[in-house]
Amino acid sequence: MAETNTATLYRMVLPDHVCPFGVRAKDRLEKAGYSVDDHVLSSRETVDAFEAEHGVTTTPQVFIDGERIGGSDDLERYLAS
């Protein structure tokens, strides 16, 4: 597991939709003892720009020690290792 206890999370929270995978990722990180630097992507334009910048097609995205872990399922595998 990571040497640091801080994770950066980018997740989608739109006016009409809160991504359940982002909520799950935040919960899993906190339960694993991470302090979460939570970045809420609050518009479709912001989500699209984030995805384009990072070359990903989904949110949430988790970063630990500057390394992209990936989405919610990737986080589960990371925490299990």
C-alpha cells in the first residue's frame, strides 16, 4: 500500500446526478485511513475537460502519491493488494 495516507479523488457531482462510484471511492479511501483531497467535478463541461486532460473516459479517478490508481474498481484492487 502507499507510503502516504493522502489520496486525491476526482468525482462527478452534477446538479441532477451524484455518481455512486465516486461516493463509494471516497468512502473506501476514508475507511482505509486515507485523508481525501476531494475534487468535485460539478458540470458536464468540467467532467469532459478532466477526462480529456487525463486521457480517461470515466470518473471517479483516484491518485495516490501522484500515481493514477484509476476508477472505483481499480481502487478496490489496489486496496486489496
